[in-house]
Amino acid sequence: MIVGACTPSATTRVAATPATQQSVVSEMPGVPNRPDLVTVVPFYWKANETDAEKEHIAILAEVDGLRGVFALDLGSLWLELNRTYLQRSPTGGVDTVTDANRIPEKDASASVGAHVTVRIGTMIDQFEDTMQRDPRGRPVNAVLNHMWNNFSEGGFSPRLGSIGPTVLEPFETIIDYAHQRVILIRLDKAGHRLVSVPAYTPKWSAPLIDIPTGPGYLEGHHYFWGVRVLLGGVGGVPESLRFDTGMLYNGLRQKSHDGLAGHLSHEILGTLGTLDSLVIAGHAFTSIPVYFAKDQEDRDLPILGAPFLRSLGIVGFNHRTRQFILYR
């Protein structure tokens, strides 16, 4: 949703100053008032949310000074922008779309790259996505398109886009489901926090791995964040699962299903059931709701989605130190 309106001509442009941001950092004990190094952004919400909207993470953010609602989606890979509302500007960034440059919303394949600056809370992110280039060979860090049914899947439509791992890589990204907020802590190149944040002290971590994309993506150029697990507990089926905050279920493939007899509430492919346990870095998680896809359905699997992550309360990701984190 573009704040204040649902029409491209009314896109809200704001001054690039910390005072304009919706950040609650100064209100939180244990979070220093260092807006250049840490920011706390509340989940965006609206009245009468659907079940899907309640599962998704939506936040207010800016791209090149244009402010609106974005999904924070680890399944997006990069920064995806809504081409209904945004167009590439003459300088290579983005601006409000004009009718002359409008691309039909049914043309999901029509995409164009741009190089943008993102502001989340008080944090300015001029991130680089070194694997992407436009047709002229210029660096880009965002893609404008009409993905996910013109960004309507999961609710909060219209929205300006989806924020993926390439945007979040410079930060320790903490998703506090328990208190409905996102915390970004700026890191040095080695992945160490540049400021102490006692309110979010890690208590456990597991190795965070890069999972290659499948057919239909920029194969070999971008990676999902994920973890290695043992399905069914110690001695169970080894699998690499990617995180996807935008997925409404935890999903596994048929080949994993076939080795889990006795660990499932039922064994019917294509339906939702319960896995008795999975182990990540020696830590057992129990009673995991899972959807087992038939072979022809499992292109985007296996996944640990919103139901698993939300059940943990507070989760974090530090790609520079390769950690999936739980907090005290």
C-alpha cells in the first residue's frame, strides 16, 4: 500500500531524514539510541486482516524517497519492486510511474532493473547486488516487475514491493514475532555488531547456509538462506531447508516423505500433516506442521516458512557470520 493512496499519482515522497521514519528504538530498554547503527520497525498492520496477512511480515519503508508498504520476504532473493507504481528514472533509480510508461499488469514477465537506495526505519541501505546487471552492463540492485499476481499474494495490496536477502545482508536481521517488530543492527565486514544491543542477546545459533536457486531463477547467481536439518530427529533424514518468511506453510519434498515412515501424523502426499521432530545443530524442534508435495509440485521446496519461524518467537539472521539465531 502506498501510504495515503492507492493510485500511482499519489505516491508519497518523503524527505530522507530519520525524523520521518516510524522507528521505536528510543522507546525500548536495551536498544541504544544510535539510529545510524540500529533501528526498530514495527510490523505494518491494518484492520480486519486476513489469515494470510497475519502470517506475512509487512513494514513501512522507502525506496529512492518513495514510501509505502513492503513485504519482508526471505523467499524474494533480491529487492522486487511493483511496476504498477514505480518506473525506472532517467538516473537509473526509480520514480512514480506515469501512464506513458505503464506496463500491463498481466505481463508478469516484463521486468527492468534499477539501482536504488532503501531506507528501513532510520537505516539507509545503499546495498550492492554484484550479480545483477542491466542490458547495458550497469549494476542494478532491484527489479521492477508484476510478480506474485502484481504483489497481491499474501495481502497488503497494493504494496510497493518485497525486501529480500540482498537488502538485508549488511545487517543482523531480527524478526521479533512476539512483539511484532523488525530490528536491524548494522555489521562490520566480519559480521560483528557495530553497537551492543542487550535487548537481543543471542542464546543459540546454527550455521546459516546458502541454498542455490532452482530452474527459472538466475541460477548460480543468487541464493536462499537456509539450514541443514535432520527430519524425524537424530539419525533421521538429512535435508537442507530454506527459510521463507512469505510462505504460509512448511513444505517438504516427496523424496523426504518416503523416508519418514513412523514420524508423520499421516502419510498422504499433497496434504498437511505433522512431523514429530526435526533437529537443527543438535537442537530438537517438535510437532512441526508440514505439507508434503507431490513430485510435480515441489519446485520451490523444501521450506521452513512463516509457521515455523513464528513459533520460535524471535529469530535472527546474520549472513556475514553465517548464523541462524535464537535470542534470550
